Amino acid sequence: MNGHTSQDPELLRRLLRAKDRMDAASHEEWPVDRLARVSHVSEAHFARSFKDAFGVPPHRYLLTRRIERATALLRDTEVSITDIAFQTGWKSLGTFGRTFRDVTGESPSDLRAREQAARHQPEPVPACILSAAHRPNLTSAVSEKRRQEAGDINDSEEKTEVP
Amino acid sequence: MSQGVGVVGLYVRDQDEALQFYVEKLGFRVHTDAKNGGYRWLTVQHPDQPSFQLGLFTPGPPTVDAATAQTLRESVAKGAMPPLVLVVDDCRAAYEKMRARGVEFMQEPVDRYGSVDAGFRDPSGNGWKMIQARKAS
């Protein structure tokens, strides 16, 4: 886990293609077999190589992208929270709200109210780069983060990552 | 202009491949292509920007040791190098033209409050934003 694992640049370039595809369509479903096909590697090889390359498992990466998009829509548009949930790839409003809160520490409606109250002039950074800079930094699984915040009491929390 | 930034370099995995990409797909011109033993100083230029050269360099000895070169090649291939911005008059037209030439786009043109931007990568993994600025009112 510690130290640098050397990876073949040619493989990394193909893994990057899968990451780019998730960036371009984070609202879509990205099961491992689909991502592995983009990168031309086996499914087993893909998940491990992706995490080695980018520091997070592919599905957690996708989650951060969805939260990032949802945050931008909450902040910059008047689109309803229900529509934002479905536009950013969640299958239910409940899952969206819960995951959003787990990751950002506040509910979608609280974030919207706070951002809109504190609306300030955008700084002179290209908007596309700015949004990447504000990407949530998810260093642990959401379920794990949830457990830690609950004081490690309820280990029965779902083990699967959302989405 | 007699003072200012003259060359900024990118690391690429293969200089021949990079040269072909920046010249044939992006429309840059070769400024300098000089070989000295195993070292190749290669720079290209945007046709509208004669005072600036974009260097296309491979990491390796003698400038960096072999282990550092490997790390740099990995960083480039993961898209971990700093952002690059290409300014264009018409982002959608440039997108169509470049896509037809086989440029790998990671983001289609998107409107953002009057400016339009798209994203593409060079064959090595360097990421570019292509931005059409908001019209001055």
C-alpha cells in the first residue's frame, strides 16, 4: 500500500480513457465490465489497476464525479433537487440525499441555500478547471465514512458502495 | 515583443507520434527539430503565435535519470500533468474538424455563460481544454 507501484504507461493511458469516459458521462451506469472493455483489460485486472493508478476504486471515483456535478447544479441552477438526483445518475432521491450528505456533510437543500446566499463573483479560473478543483476528495468508502461518523457502532451498514 | 515566455515543454511518450499529432491534427508547425546524439530538441508553434514555442520532449537521460523518467511517463499517461488551454475562435467548428482527424475528445463542446469549451488529449495523455472566449460586449 505504501510506496510507488510501477505501472506500464501504456496500460495507464488506457485506464485514463476509462476515467475520461466516466467524466464525460457520469450519469450513466459504469459497471466494471464496461470500463474494462474501454481499457482493453480483464475485469479483474481493471479494478485493481485503476485503484493503483488513480488512488480510488472506479466506483468511488464515479461517485465523486456525480456529487461534483450535483453540487454545481445546486449552486448554479434552479433545477429541482429531484431532477438533479436523476440527471446525475441516482435511481432514487433518498439514496442521492443520503449519499450527498455523507460525502459533503450537508443536505442538498442546505448546500443550495448556503451557496446561493453567499453568491460571490466567480474568480478568473476557467469554469471547467474550477469544478474539478472542487471535486469532493473521497479517501474512504462512503459506507466506511458513515460508520466512522456513527462511532464505529453499527457495523451492519451496507457494504456495497453507492452507486 | 522582445521579452516574455518563449518555450514551454510537454513530456510526451514518443516524439514522432507527438510531432504528427500536433502538426497534422492540430495544425501546428515545426519550429525546431534538432538531434544531438540521443537527445532531440523538438518544438512546435501555433501558426498565429510566432513568439511562443511548445516543446515536445521525452523524459530520460541525460535530463532525468531512468527511474524519474519512468515516473514522469506514468504521470503523463495518467493525465496527471498540469492543464493546457488552447484558445480558439469557434470551439464547435474546431471540435468537428479535429474529431474528423481522429483527435480523442474527453469532453464535447459545452456552453458556460457565453464561453464554449471542449476537452481533448494528445496521444501521450496530456489534457487540453479548448476554449472559445465569451464575446466582449
